[in-house]
Amino acid sequence: MFDAAEVGTFDALGNRKSSTGIDEINKAVTGERLGFSNRSRETSLTLEEHRYRFGFKLGVQTRRAHMILDHDVSGLAQRAVWVKATSDDLDPTAPQVKARKWPHAQKIKDMKCPPNDLELNQPAVQSHLKVITYPKPIQDLVRAHQALKARDDNGGVAEIDGHAQLMRLRFAVAFAYLDGRFDAFTEDDWELAGVVMRHHRATREWAIAENRRERSRELHTQAKRAGELESVKDVAKERKSVTTMANSILRKLGDADGGSLGGNALKKQLNRKLVKEYFDEAIAVLVEQGKITATESKGGTKYTII
């Protein structure tokens, strides 16, 4: 379990020069083979597929939510499930809840598991895997979802929801395990997992909206300081870059049919380096100035010139 109280620690893994940290984390989430093989076995460090299980827990403030959301191309954003850590209904006078011991821990110990001396760098065999079954109607739903994703147009499945069914399956299994059932999960587990995923989507959309507002306020603050402190060259340069990006966005939308483009289509027509650094800031300025609109849909964000 990778546990980081601050998302900045996690983000740094992907921002190092020539880093493959995010790609390796994506592979770890789905239990793929990790590591690198050298000529010498002694210097090779690998974890074979399904020899391990991995998860990550991050503390993310809304103003830094883009550190996860911006990894939509790599697939990290699709593997994250968002849960609010705040509440307007918290009672400060309520007694502290004591952690309870999980009543089914002994069952795990009694299960037939592979010997402890198995080498993790050796391929797993079927007898070492724990197979979880689930109802056929749910299997049909999962297969239908996969079929939609395989279409050229992604079947209307939003890119950021590409792994939604996989994450729901994992929560269904977790609910079964919590209840002491280790061979299968039920439709009730699936429904409970659906409640989690609905909360996830609502929280994610809230985080996106809050992140945009906070980054927009930061941008306006920076612009004000740039006007007052013209000697601060870095701020002035960034402001110019944001303006350049904003003008480019307006030109591309103006040339598009109907004055509209999806987020990915728009980014592909712009300077890649500037997109990475200034696209979100430029969009925030244009929306704030009333020059464009940003509309969320299943297929992603659609931008329209006004």
C-alpha cells in the first residue's frame, strides 16, 4: 500500500526527468509484471504478474487535484477513486469511535495459501491464484462495458471512466471479504460498490470544479502582482504565455465547425509544451472573461467560443 498524506509527494514521482514512476504505478494497480531484467539474475529486480496486490491512498486538496486529473493520458486518473474527507455533519461532541478487530482475520489465516518461500520473480501458476466468482448478470454488464470501450468512438464511455467497472468490481470483492466471504461476491455487494462509485463521480466532479475556481483565483492574483511588480520577470513571462495560449485557443475554436471542439481534439492542435503548462490556466481565464464555455459530457469537456 502506497500511502501519501500529500499528493505532491506522489506527483513528484512522475515529474522526475525520464521517470517511469506513473507508468509503473498504473501497472501495479492491475497486478502486472514490474521491474527490469538484466543479464545477471542477481541484479534483476522483478515482481511477476499477480504475485502481489497494490493500492494507493492519497491526501488531495482541491487546489492540487490536477496532479491526479492531469494524468488522464497515462491512465492514472482513471484508476483513482475519489472520496470526500470533509463533512458538514460532523458532531464534535460525539464520542470517539474505537477501531474494532476484523472478525474474519482467522479465516484468512486458515485459507490455503501458497508457501511463503515462493519466489516473487517467478511466474504464478493457476493453483496459486484465488479465483473470485460473481453472478452472470454482472458478468454480462462488465463484458458489455468492455465491448463499448473497444469501439472507435469508445462507445460513449467517458475517457476518465475507462476503468470504472474494474474499480467497481474491486469494491464488490472488498465488501464480500469484509463480510467473511472469500469465494464470490453477490449482487448486493455489487449494488454497494455502485453506491461507492456514485459518490466517487460526484466527488470527482466537485474536485474538478473547485480546482478550476481556485486555479482561476490564483491566476488573477498572479496577474495583479505582475501589474504591480513589473520587475518580476518570471510572472510576466508566464502571463504572456497564458495570453498566447488563450489567443491560440480562440483561433482554433473560431476555425472549428460550430465553434466547438472536444478537449483532446483542441489540445492536439496546440503547442504540446504550452498545453502542458498553460492550457488549464488559459481556459480558466477565457471562461472567466466570458469568451468561451466549458461543458462537461460523457465524452469529456467540450469548449465553445462565444
